Amino acid sequence: MARSLGFTDRAVADFEAVRAWYTQPGAGSVAKKRLLRITLAIEGLPRFPCFYKAGASPGTRVMICDRHRVIYQLDPDTGDNMTAGDVTVLRILGPGMP
């Protein structure tokens, strides 16, 4: 099943902040690799959207990648990778963010 991957405006802003942090002058190659891992993990969500656990808010799931929490929802969330629907990333929270 082909699924779409969408982002809320807040998730886009979160990702831009993460990207700015890991690409700032002096961040180094380790930071760039971490950003790449986070990006690839998010891009891979449509392949196995039910792999990650339910989030604290009803109807959400949480993927942890390099100490970042990617909060997303599925429409519909059937609990099965074969029948689950489209993925919408709601937030991308870095370490220490509520």
C-alpha cells in the first residue's frame, strides 16, 4: 500500500529548528550524520507505520531516533502495517523538549 507522508506546520518548524541546530557552523560531521539518520527515519515511517508504540496523546505514535521524539498519527491507525493509512508527522522534539 502506498502511503503519503505529511507534516503539520508545527512539525515543519520543528524540523527546521533541528536542521539549523545540526548544521550550524562548527557542528561537525557527527551532527550531520545524526541529522541524516533522523531524516531517513522520518522518511521511512510510511513503510512500517505501526512499528512504533502508541503515544501519550490518543491517536498518536512515537518514534525515537537519536534522542529525538517524532510524534505522528496514522489515518486510519488499524494497528497493522499492511492496512494502516497515511502518516502525518505532528511534532519533532529534541532532547529536553516537553
